[in-house]
Amino acid sequence: MQHDATSSVSRSLAGSELPKLADETKEVGWMQKQAGKYPFEIFGSLLVDGPFGFGLETQTLPTYGRPFMDRPVNVLNPMLTHELAHQWYGDSVSPYTWSDVWRNEGQAAFCELKYADETGGGPDYYGQRTLEDIYQHSDELRAANRPVAMPRSSVTVLDVFNENVYDGGALAFEALRLKVDDTELAEIEKKWPAVYRGRSASTDDFIHLASKISGQNLASFLTGWLYSTATPPMPGHPDRTTNRVTAARRSSIRRHVDRRQCPCNTRPHPHAT
């Protein structure tokens, strides 16, 4: 079923900003190939004439501040796809606890990078970050924020929606893709919103589903990627290494994080959620 995107933009912004959302209908079709049937009846975007430069994956109507649109199209479109992906991962299926939010943000970040690759925006988009870059900095991200599925706390939004939830989560999906294969990962990505639609689901639920679909016991493998303080080896890529984190470096990273200036970030995430 084809779902066209209907966007809402103020008259003062329509002429300059509305054309920048022209790719959304294509993005909806692409996401349905990744995640299955769109889980709601309508979809569109709301562009607010305000100073915030991030996106919110509001159910059926992702919301953006005007500065969010001030990006080259090859960067903007994958980021719009990130918020769209949350319609399946986050809006239709919600995290059971805050520790499970990696499942939504990691999946959306993974879709974002994949869309950049498949639409030809990859080479320029990767001026922002690559999975290889993320892997290199992964131990630093874990030192700063704790493991992917174990945020430091839930006291603040920045504790829960930290850099490792996004980039470390995407890296976990890349590791899973290499552990199983593209076909099985695609089935996992579609089955998750189909099985848990309209419900909350946990990391344990995800591990169980992925193990069932792949025919492998993935508990140990995914536990390492989601709960270990050290980044596991990337399947099939023994040449990839992570920056070593000494005790002194770990202490320095944590001091930076307390000031919300983590030096290991490859770029600040423009997604609020």
C-alpha cells in the first residue's frame, strides 16, 4: 500500500522549505521495504518556525524546527528517514524500559546510514560519520555513556538518549547483520514491528526473536554488544580496532560527559529522540 506524505508548513516557510520535504514519499516506500507495512493510517511532517534544530518522531507527524532543514539534501534525507523509521520502531513498538531505548534509536540510526548508502548520498553523507568511525570510537562511547543497553541513569534526557544509544545501537545492528546475514536481518527488522505492534517490548524480547528467526542462540553474542563495557570484535572484520581506553582516559571522558562535551562524539546528534 502506497502512503504519500502530507507535510504542514507555515505560509512564510512554504516557498523555501516545503520542497526540501519532497523526498518523504520515497522514504516511506523505502521504509516499508525495510520494516513492513506502515503501521498507521496517515503520515506527514510538521515544520515549526522555531529556533530548535532537531527532529521529534511524533506519531504520524514528525516535527522539525526550521534550522533542521538547513542541511544539504544528501544529509537531510537520511535524517528524515531516521525520524520516519521511528513510526515502526518507537511509536508502534515502544521500549519496555528506558534501557531498551537503544532498540529504537539504534535501528533508526542504522536505517539512516543505510538510506544514505542506497540513495547515493553515502560518500558525502559519510563526511558526518561511518560505521567504521563508530567502531573505532566505540570503547570511548561506552566509557562515556556505559554500554548500549545500560545508560548511566534516567535522571536526564541526555543520560537516556546518549550518543552510544544511537551510534552504538547502529553498530550492534551492523554486527548482527554480519553474524546472521542480510536476509535474516531483514526478517528480524520486519517481524519486530509485526509481532509487537501496539505494545512495549524489551531487549530480552529482541534477543529471543532474533535467535528464533536466525536459528542461532544469539544471547551471548548480543549480550556482549549491548551490555559489555568493552566492544566485541566485529564479525568478519578482524582488522577493525577500537581506540584503547586507559583508566586515566576513562576518567577524562567521564569529566567531559558531566559537562556534556564528550570528546569521543563523531558529531552531535541532531535527533532529539
